[in-house]
Amino acid sequence: MGDSTSASTSTSTAWSEPRFRRRPSVSSPPAQLPFEQPNVLRLAPGLRTLRSRGAVHRVRTVEGDEAWLVTGHAWVRRLLDDDRLGRSNPDPEAAAKDSGSALLASLLGGFATDHARLRALLEPHFSPERMLALRPYVEKLTRQLLDGLAARKPPVDLRQELALSLPIQVMCEWLGVPQEDKDRFGGWTQDAANVGDPARSKQGLGQLFGYCRQLVADKRRNPGDDAISRICATEGIDDNEVLGLTALLLFGGYETTVARIGTCVSLLLADPEQWQALLRDPDLVPGAVEETLRMSMPNPHTGGMPRYALTDFEIDGVTVRTGDFVLLNIIAANHDETAFADPDRVDVTRDTTGSLAFGHGAHHCVGAMLARMQLQVVLSQLVARFPTLRLAVGAEELRLRDSTLIGGLVHLPVTW
């Protein structure tokens, strides 16, 4: 565990050092989550106001618990890689929380979980070589889904026709999950991620783990050329670890990618100038993906990535006590003008170096390469096949799925 004077072991850069501006807004009463978000494609005004006042703020979660909300880019970046913050609390029953979902704590493991070891077990399965081998399947599947889209009479719901279908089939192919089971486990992950109904969340989580337990047993008996079979074959790994990793991959690789496809496309269609830039120069697609990832909006009811203080220390002059609940708001950080000029504007040519869309340091998302690859394939093919694609409703009519941990759009109506 780190000492109380060193915030991170990461190498500093010009944009990683905290900007000491005005003092943090720590006066009573705490700000109440969630913040109203009139435009789901833009940062909530209340969150923008807090960020302008400092890096760390007292808030009250939707569950009624107090927490520290960190909004400044430099501090969020440092704290993502700070071993004085843990993913779980040694006393989970008494721990503060920011949603009613049972999912996050279960998938992240308990207080004693060796996260570094589990990460090391996963990383080989997300290697560039494996992602390159998977890409032709993703490209073929995307073409097939867009064939179906082209056969429909617009307007159509792009979330239903593409965003929901692609990631779940990709995960089945990569993990070795029977395609006929995709609708079942897809429903369980949605239930498990429910933030407003704890009973539904626990039931969905139980069904997901039950399915994964049977799947792992099948892979032990009849291994194939897939990620779960390869994880099972890893020396020294036990069934409980494989079970947890399998559930994490099924959820993380599906729900988060669904949400990000919707956000990516909607942000670009809401700004026709940026869409036209991609039509003129398709080589801008990778940069467009990174820019929309930077601007992605999660569920507004959750304040950020949950962490617990493992010791007393200071964040921008504010003393955080052992056991305190800390929310690292990546979205606010990615809209910090000290890190990104004109941060509320979509710019597919922007240098997004420093974006925290996939975390940072030891907690950088291990599946980032898989998500990026799917987004690049989707956007490349949409631009090529549907150059006149546009939103079928005003951007102000889009709505977020605020009942689920990951968020994302309820619908994405498009026409062409």
C-alpha cells in the first residue's frame, strides 16, 4: 500500500499534474446525485459547475450515502492508479454505495481479491494477435447486420438492429459461448446491471453466475479454441476464479460495447460537420472513435468509478478518511478544459492523448482493444454504406437508460 504522501507511481506528464485552482467545494450540504442532464450527449450542467469549482466535492448518492466526487482530470488520472484506493470495502455490508446493483462488487471481487493476478490471467487473451484474428469475424458479422438494416424501411432503431446484436455475437464467438444462448445471458446481464431494483439485480446476477458455472464445467470437460477454454487451461487457476472472470467478460464485453456503439454514432450524427469529415476522409475513423469514447456518457445516477479509501490521505487539500467512499468521475475528467481545449465540442481530428475513457495505469481496461476494434469496424462500414445516415429525431429527444449501471441510449432512431 502506498504511503500518504505519494499519490501515484505513474510517470508525470504536462497534463497529468493537478491544477491547484480554487479550493474544493466541501461545504455542507453535499450535492445530490444524480445531476439533471437535459441533453444526453452533453455533460450535465450541475457536474460542469462542480468541476469548475475544484477537483473534489462532497455528494450524496442515490442510495443516500455520502461520498467524495472527484471531477478534475489530473486528480482522477492519478487516483485511478493510486493504491491507497481499493475497489472494495473490508466491511461490504456497512460500505457506502452509489447504486442498487449487486453486479459491480460481485464482478470486481472481495477485499482480499488479487486483482493484479486476475488481470495477468486475462491480458494474454486480449493480445493484438488475438484481436487481429478476431477482426475478420467482426467485419463479416457487421456486414450481415448492415445488410439487414439496408433491407429495412427507415426510420429504424440502430441500437436494436446493430448495437445490441453485434457485441453479444462477438463475445459468443470469442469466448466459446453457444450462439443460441445469447438472448438468455444477454437478459441476465441487463437484469444484473439494474440500479433501481436490488432484487432484480441479485436474481439476474445469480442466473448469470449459474450459467457461467455450467459453461466453465463444460469447457473443463470439452475444451475448444476459445478464450474460456484457454483460461481454464491456465496453470494454477481454480474454478471460482474462472467463474468470476467468465462472468466479468460476458458482462463487460457486451453491455459496455452496446452503450458505446450508440454513443459513438449518435454524437457524430448530432454534429453533421463531423460526419461529413469522415465521409471526406475515412482515415479519420480511429480518431473519431477515440473522440466519442472521450465524450461517452454513462448512467447519470452513478457518480463515477467507485473506490474506498484504504488509509487517510489528501485529495487536493481535502482529507479523505479510511473507509470513505470515493467516486472517480471519468466523464467530468474527460471534459476538463485543462486537459482538452473546448472539451464539449466533438472534434474527430482532436489529439485525445490523456483520455481516461478506458481508465489508466494498472486499472486500464483490459478489453479496450476489443471494444475499439468493434467501434472502428462499425463506424467504417456505416460511413461507407450509409453516407446520408442521420438522426431521425432531434438530439434533445434521445434518452439514457438510467435504470442500468452502464447507461447508454434507450433507442437510436436513424434514417437515410
